[in-house]
Amino acid sequence: MGTRYFLVGFLILLVLGFEAQGAHVPQQDEASSPALLTQVQESLLGYWDTAKAAAQKLYKKTYLPTVDEKIRDIYSKSTAAVTTYAGIITDQVFSMLSGED
């Protein structure tokens, strides 16, 4: 019972601590805040679009159909193996939990 009260007290102090930290944040103008958020969002989207375009150019420049086919084959074989072993492990866990010998 003592640890339960300790945990509840700790959580209450933690919440109050975060509330106290939030109270010290200076108030910002409501008009400047959305403009700043919009600028940051536009900047991040611009960086994302630039990186995406560069990755697509690189992919198109280095695309080799034989390599793509090999990667697909390796992926299908590895997922089949993982599925098989996951099934075996699941069966073992179920048999251990059910207590069958």
C-alpha cells in the first residue's frame, strides 16, 4: 500500500511541476504566432520537397531492373522464412504456456 501512495504522490508532483513550468512561459502575440508557425511549416515542406525530388532523381538515374528483381526475390524469400520461424516460435510458446508435454 505504501508504494501505491508514493506513486500517486509522485505523479501529482510531476503534473504540478509541469504546470508550474508552463506558467513561466511568456505570453506571445496571437497574431505573430500563427505567422511563425506558417513560416516554419512552409520551410519544412520546402526542405521535404527538395529532398524528395533529389531522391527520386537518384532513384531514376540508378534504377536497374535486374537489381530490382533480385531485391524483390530476396524480400519474398526472407519474409517466407521469417513467417515460418515466427509460426514455429508461436507454437512453442503456446505449448509452454498450456503446459502440454
